[in-house]
Amino acid sequence: MSEGDQYIDEEKISLGYLIKRLVFWFNFVLSKWLTIGVGTVGIILLVLAWNYLKPQVYTARTSFVLDNDGGDGLGDIGSLASLAGVNLGSISEGSVLFQIDNIQELYRSRRMIEETLLSNFLYRDKEYKLIERFADSNKLTSDWIQEGIRLEDFRKDRTEYTRAQDSLLQESVKIINEQFLIVGKPNRKATILEVGFQHRDEVLAKVFTEKHVENVNQFYLQTKTKKSLANLKILQNQADSIKQVLDESILKLAEVDESIPNPNPLYKTSQVPYQKVLIDVQANGAIYQEVVKQLELAKVTQRNQMPLIQIIDIPRYPLPSNRWELFKTLVIGGLTGIFLTIFYIFLSQIVNAALAQEQ
């Protein structure tokens, strides 16, 4: 027999041996069906116990994107796109104040979180402060009472808060930032900003997310349109003042005209008062026309600079939690149980075979 024939025979023997071993292990696993069944049931029970005994944590999320419909005012509102991660090329890149990283820090800022904690919300037809719900849910009420602070004290005006209240507010902000608040983009390439809150209290998670997004977006709008709004108010006041002066000059022109019903065209001096008032009317009219034009342009600029934030998803009851559904739990527990039990059987058989060869 040639060397090539010997090589082919050895390959056939190896393949046959492999098939026999596979059949052997398959039959061996089937013979252990009772062990596999018991082990799988045990793993399923453990997974069920772990899933339903662990603390249930709810997650409320709000995602939004800027509705970019600026037209000619795109250059004015380009920096607003950073609020929702929208990439407008060189326009958004020119803005530093409201880039996406800064917006995320704004959501984590002490001022914004404190404002949200001190927001009012209705629960079962009764108004509460969010900080009251936060303290109750985190079992902080008794500790705060020991500090001499009751939850009702936070219903006072913010300027009347004591040093102890300010300290508790700062500690609450720190806890929220470290444990509960979620701020970021779903992925690096997404143009969507996501804000969320994780907590065992489902109501707190939902209400905090809604109030926080509302407060931060309102602050953002006021900050971005502050200059244009001040300019708009100045122009509006000027327009009102000039309109009043114009009305008075028109009335005065009528009075002068009535005082000389039939002027003699040969006496030019009698027409001077009328001509003076007429010049005032024409000047005031021209000024008023120009101011009104600038006022309308300022209104357009104000509208273009207002960030149009398009909400995509809002939190709704029931909120998703960290607990799996029953079917999902059974499937995961069953597959895990089968895999671990078969692995244990294989490992035991290999160890026992190795020990038998040593003897």
C-alpha cells in the first residue's frame, strides 16, 4: 500500500472514530435525562427567585430632537441644534455655549436639579413638592427631621431657606447625579438626546423626568432668546411712543388747519404754523414707519431663535423595570439550566474517565 493510501485510511478511521464518539456522548446525555430535568428545574426556580426578589427599579426616559425648520433664520438657531445632538455642520460647530456636551452638563447642573426638586406636582388631587416624594422614597425623612428640617419647610419661598435646607438640597443633587439621573445620547452617531431617571418609585421616576426636561428646556429657551427678546421689547416701546407722538401731531395739524379756515394765499406767514406741524407729521410718520419695519424684523428673528424641540418618546405607565417577564424568565432559566447541567455531566464524565485511567 502506498503512503497516500495509508493517509486516506487513517483519515477515514479518524472520522469514524469521531462519529462514534459523538453518538456515544449523545446517548450518554440522553441517558441522563432525569438529571438534566431536575437540574434545569432547579436553575429555573433560582432564576425566578432572583428575578422577583430583587428590588424592582423603574426607568423613565424622554428622548427628543430639535425640529430644524429655520429657513432664513438657520444661522441664528444653528447653535440650538446642539441641545438634541443635531449636526448642522459649520453652523452648529460655531456655537460653544450650547454644544451637546455642555447641554448634558446643564441637565446635571445643581441649579437645574434643585429647580426640578422644588417643582410642584399633583398626586391624587393633592399638590406636593418633588423633594418631598424624593425624601419619602429614599427613606430620608427621619434623618432630615433629626437635622431639624421637615418636608413642609421646603414649601416656603426659596429665599427663606436655611443653611440646613440648602445643605440637604445639595446632598440630594449629589445622590441624584450619582445614582438615578440618566443623560446622554443612545449612541455616538445618534442625533437624539435622551434624559431619564431610574428609581424604585415609579411615580417619582416619571414625574422627575417630565419636570426636569421641562425646566431645562425652558431655561434654554430663555437664555437663547434673551438678547433678541430685550431688543424686541425696546423696539416695541419705541414704536408705541412714536405712534403716540404721531397721533398728537396729526391732531395738532387738524387744530391749526381749523384755526385758519380760509387762508389768504397772499399772506405766506399765516401758512407757516400749518407747514411746521405738517413737517412734524411727515417726520414722525417716516420715523414710525422705519421703527415698525425694524420691529417686524425683530419679531421674525425672535421666532427663528426659539428652539423647536420635538419630543420623540415620553415616559408612560407602566414604566419598564429591571424585572423580566415570566415567559422571558422561564426561557432564560430553562436554557441556562440545560447548558449548565449538560456541562456538569460532561465535566464529571471526563474527570471520572481520567481518574479511572490513573488507577
